Amino acid sequence: MATAAQVVRRAQLYVPGSSMRFLEKSRSLPSIDSIAYDLEDSVTPAKKPEGRANILSILNRDRVPGIREQAVRINSVGSGFALDDLTE
């Protein structure tokens, strides 16, 4: 069985998906190990659809060379928002 390679991250930046200004700013940082675009607790329920659209817009762009890893933090399954996070 092959083992997964370990990834060392010095820091992970969480960015609220509902703020296009913060999302754009995160792309301007010169070197980031990992960015987690957040749809969970940093986004109010009323802003979740906007947050999903913002994050999709960012992920559809070419990755900035200084960003090593991008991730999306979705809502918990029990919240009622997770399926929309994965399908919208």
C-alpha cells in the first residue's frame, strides 16, 4: 500500500467566501502555504449563496503562483447547507 506524502504547512489563511474584497486580497499575498475559502461560520446564512458564487469565481481563475494549496471549508452535514456547498 502506498503512503500519502506529508505536507508541511507553516500557516493556513481562512478567508470568508462572502467577501470578494478579502478573496481578491488573498490572491495578492506574495506567498501562502494554504488558503481555505470559508463557507462555514464566517458566512451568515443569508450570505451563503453569494459566498458560494464568489468562491466558485475565484477557483475558476488561474491559481496565483505564490499559493501552494487552495481548499474550501464547507458547512457541516447537519447544518442543512453542506449539500448546497457541494453542488452550487
